[in-house]
Amino acid sequence: MDYELKEISPSEVKSLLREGKKISLIDVREDEEIAEGKISEAKHIKMGEIPERLDEIDKNEEHIIICRSGRRSENVALFLQDKGYKVINMSGGMLAYKQD
């Protein structure tokens, strides 16, 4: 079952936030990474906690998954997509977001 995972760039995320769009962001990084700063609108659910916190993620909403570089968020997004969630991976992660 090979369906394409949607991706969004950090600059697109910034535009959506600037426009005041209601978007769901889920940051899957560890606590010490979050301490270095996160997108204020993002909900923090560590990658390892995603399976037991699925009830906090609305299945009727689309979610943008974020990590440091885009690799972990891609894995989480694929996992959630498999479970029937609507997800988009933020390519390049927070590294790209900060550089943008």
C-alpha cells in the first residue's frame, strides 16, 4: 500500500500562520529540543508517545507533523496515515523553519 505522503515546506507553514489559518501542528521532538524553541501554535507529543496519545489527535482534522529535520516527522506521519489520520510532513523540520 504505497500512497504518497503529503509534504509542506516551512515557508508554507509560516504563510498559513501569518494568514491566521486554523491549522493543527504536532511537534514530535524530545523535551530538550522543544526547550530550544518551537512554533507556538504547535502541540507537543513526543514521537514515542504518539501511539498512546492518539485520542488527542482529531481524525477529522488535517495535521502537520514537525520534528528537527523532517525524518522523524515523516515516520510519525506515515504511522498516523496508516491509522487513517490526515497528515502532512513538514519537510526540512525546524532546522529549515529557523533558517527560512
